[in-house]
Amino acid sequence: MRLSNIIKDNTILMEMKAREKQQALEEMVSFLKKNKILISDKEVVEKLNQREALGSTALGDGIAIPHCKVKNVKNPILLIGIAPAGVDFGAPDGKPVRIFFLLISSPEDPSLNLQILALIAQLVRKSPHLKEQLLRAQSAQEVLEVIKELEEKV
């Protein structure tokens, strides 16, 4: 499985405006609803907040992987969010998050959820220039190309 098979043009959010965690979660979920990928945004934001209450999903170095499981999600949804100004997301290193990998999956397939999270972690860990390349991308298509290119190398 590849992340580039899950990410679509309409799940790439360029130029996020949010500056705080709650705003960022709402902005990403609202984007998915606007693109008709999600039906209910309130439940998803609630589930993401519940997950964040356990501990920030920010990895450090400007990257976060907010995630949750929601009923009635047949196929995993993976949104890439680019926040050039950065978002205060409670990262362990105190740095603002500029790249988000938002994962929403079904509770009925927990192994698939873990597999996707592992793929994201592997891509982040083995691609030292991932953040810079994604921040330089000018379009959703370029973001997807960066992901595909880096996946080939991992």
C-alpha cells in the first residue's frame, strides 16, 4: 500500500489559515466536508479532539499526524494540510506545525489504520527534506508528486 494511492487532489489543503490547534482541526475537516468527502464534520472534529486530549499528535519538527476512527467511513481518508505560517499544536519540541497528515479511518479495520500511520511515520523519518519540499509545492498536484517521488525512495 502507498500513501499516494489514498491521497487525492481534493484531500490536499494548501495555504491553511489556522494558527491554533482547534482552528486547524476544524479547517481541515471543513475542507473535507466542502469537498463532499465527509458528511458529518461535527463528529469527526469531536473524535479528533478526543484523540488530541490523550496527547498531541504533533511529532515535532513541524509535522503532525492527527487521526481518528469514525463509523460510516468506508475507505481511509488522508488529508495533507500545508500551513505555511505554522500552527501551535503542542509539539514536543515547541515548534509550530506546518505539515499535517490528517487520517480518518473506520473503527472496523484497526490494522489498516495502524498500517497507514506506520507508512506516514516511515515517510517522515526517512525523508529528511519532506517538509521543505511540501512547503515549496505550488499546487495540490505538486504535493502529490512530492509524496510519490519520496515513496519511491523509501
